Amino acid sequence: MKKSVVLYKRLSDVLMARLQEQVDVTLIDDPAGVGKAALHAALPTAHGLLGASMRLDDSLLALAPQLEVVSSVSVGVDNYDIEAFNRRGVMLTNTPDVLTETTADTGFALILACARRVVELDGWIRAGHWKASIGPAHFGCDVQGKTLGIIGMGRVGEALARRAAAGFGMQVLYHSRNPRPEVEQRYGAGYRSLRALLAESDFVCLTVPLSAATENLIGAAELALMKPSAILVNIARGRVVDEAALVDALKHKRIRGAGLDVMVKEPLPMDSPLLQLENLVLTPHIGSATEETREAMARCAVDNLLAALAGQRPANLVNP
Ligand code: NAP
């Protein structure tokens, strides 16, 4: 008899067909909203779950006594109560590597958009303000040749470092708990304490996982250490930055600007004070959101799920 899988993210036809060959699939849209009752009904017989962007804690796992594996279509695993997974003997898998380069591109898209005021000036043209050649009031700041501080020198951090050093001639500084001598050698990167990195960088990019240690890692005190000319970019998770402190720093121009791909509350509520700020560029959590990369992530998640259900060790097991 085929095993049962609850899918809470739509897959391409190709991947859906591959999954359906091997398992019985129940597709649930919007599992935290209108699909919640259907999810609860499907969990008691589920052997596997595949999806993303849904919190999975002990109370949900308790509804799925047959569950063997949860295959997340993401690299970040902050939505999952890993201790509960371990207690219940449920495997958790993620999709690292395949999204690394695309996420680093997103980081650079935000760095460039903030520095060169791309979004703001696009709006300025559309509003009919372009009557003569622009002057200093609309100048941006250079990216090339500046200093990029990367907080979290993992896969995405290293891909950013490569772009910065090889493509933009930037000096790279980084902070993580463990120094990475090979990264220092490859990209001429310098290891710094968090404080020193914040004080020395022209651009600060966050690429740490969200954890108890990184929640609100950047608050008012850290923002105060940054240069008034510096730009903060967050492509990690919203809760790594104290959003109220960031709003305050941007409002009072204590830093030049910020680019956020991730926010504390997603989707961003329309009454968010972030929306009032001109020196801020927002993207709706698009870090890995290209056609090619999302398909590669979904393929990786399907591979992980099927391997686990076949009794093999999945390639990307988070909780061995
Ligand atoms: P990774 O390879 O695990 O790298 C994360 C790095 O952060 C690690 O090398 C780690 O180094 C460092 N780190 C962990 N805790 C830290 C702390 N308390 N202080 C300083 N550094 C710390 O992960 P990745 O693949 O690069 O992805 C990083 C994160 O980016 C993901 O977890 C995810 O949340 C986010 N992400 C977002 C998007 C998006 O759509 N915006 C896409 C992909 C990834 P040490 O262990 O040496 O500290």
C-alpha cells in the first residue's frame, strides 16, 4: 500500500506526477487559514508532509502519530520545533545549496537598489518629476570599492562575499561564531566582532539563521554603531532585526537606508510603519523566488521526502 503524503505547497506538474507515482497525495491550500480543518483531518494518516511557510509545533505533530518525515521547501528551519521532532522520531529535511546563489543575488539586488535609489527614483519618474537632468539631491552612493560586512558566513554569506570581492571590488568583513580561514583566503575577507563589523562597514548584510541567539541581533544599540552613511540589508529572517528600532533609525536618518526581504510579520500589514519610510526598499521574501530555483528547491524536497519514506537517509536531514 502506498504511503500518504500531505502537500501544503503546490508543485509543478512534473514533480506532482513523480510524487503521485509513489505515494498518495492530499493537497491542502492555505493550511493555516481556510485549509486548516482539511489539514487536521489529513494528519492522522499522514506519513509525510511537504511544504513551506507553516509553523509546525508539537501540537500539530501530536495529530500525526504515523508521521515519518517533514520535508521543508526552504533552507531556514525556524518554523519547526526541532526538539518535538526529535522526541517523536520525525525526520526534518530542508533544501540548502540549490537556493544559495539566487539568495545572494537578492542580497545584491537590495544593496544596489538602496545605494542607487532605484525604487525611489523609478517612482519619481512615474510621478512626473523628471523635468531636467538630476542633481545632487538624487545622487546615490557607490557600492563598488566599499566595505561589505556579512553577518553569518555560511553558504549564502560566502556567495555574497564572492560577488562583493570578485564583482564589485569590495572589501569583505564578516562575523559568525566560528572564523572561516578558507573564506578569508579566497575573498580577502576579514573576521570581526559584531561591534567592529557594524562600525567599519558601508553595507551590512544579515545571513544568519533565526534562533534564540540571533533574534533581535540588530537592535537600537547595534544600529547606533553603524556609520550614518551605512545601509542595512536583511535577507535572513525578519526577527533578526528589532523592527521598531530600525524604523526609528531610518526615520531619524541615523543610517542611510535599509533593504528588507524579510519582515517580522509576513505578509506585511498595510499599517506597518515600514511603509512610511522613503529610505527603505522592501521585497516580499523573494530571496529564492526565481522560477528555476523554486523548481530546484521543490525537486530537492521531493527527493528528500521519497528517500525518507523509502527508509533511506535523505540527503538533507536536519535532525540526524
Ligand atoms: P548556513 O550555511 O547555515 O549559514 C548560516 C551561518 O550563520 C553559519 O555559517 C553560522 O556560522 C552563522 N551563525 C549561526 N548562528 C550565528 C550567531 N548566533 N551569530 C553569528 N553567526 C551565526 O545557512 P545559509 O544557507 O547561508 O542560510 C542562512 C539563512 O538565510 C537561513 O537560515 C535562512 O533563514 C535565510 N535565508 C533566507 C532566504 C530568503 O528567502 N530571504 C533564502 C535563503 C536563506 P557559525 O555556526 O560559525 O556561527
